[in-house]
Amino acid sequence: MIKNFSFWSICLVIIGLFLAIEPFSSLNLPLITNWYGVFVGAILYLIGFVLSLFAIVRQEKGVTKYISLISMFFALYCVVTLLINIGRI
């Protein structure tokens, strides 16, 4: 089924980030302009992160598994910034 966890992790992370950020951008795609797109994107992003951990445990070759892992710091920064800004409103 899934042979290369690092490839699927980077794909899911990219798709998840796109879906999570798209409602806040100027693209206004009609299918994902609501909060469901944000939730689906966050779930796909987390699945990609877990697949990256599986790739590290399996000791797959390449550095793509680390790209998904490093992107988690970016996501945590965005969530903390969002919570700080919501707290100020």
C-alpha cells in the first residue's frame, strides 16, 4: 500500500497547508472557502506529520522526511500567533 512514507508525508503536508491557508487567501475557491477546509487541511497536515515520523522510524533514505518534520515548527508558530491575536480582540 504505502511504500515510501516520506513521499506521502510531504504530499499530505503540502496539501494540508494549502487547504488550511486557502480560506484566508485571495483565491476564493468555491469548494473550500469555509472552515471545513481549514479542519480538513489540519487533519491532512497532521497525518503527513505522523507519516514523517514513520519514515524516520523506518530509516528511509533521503531528506524529505525531515522537511515535514521541520514544517511542524512553522505550524506551531502559526497556531501560537493566531491564539495570541485572538486573545487581544
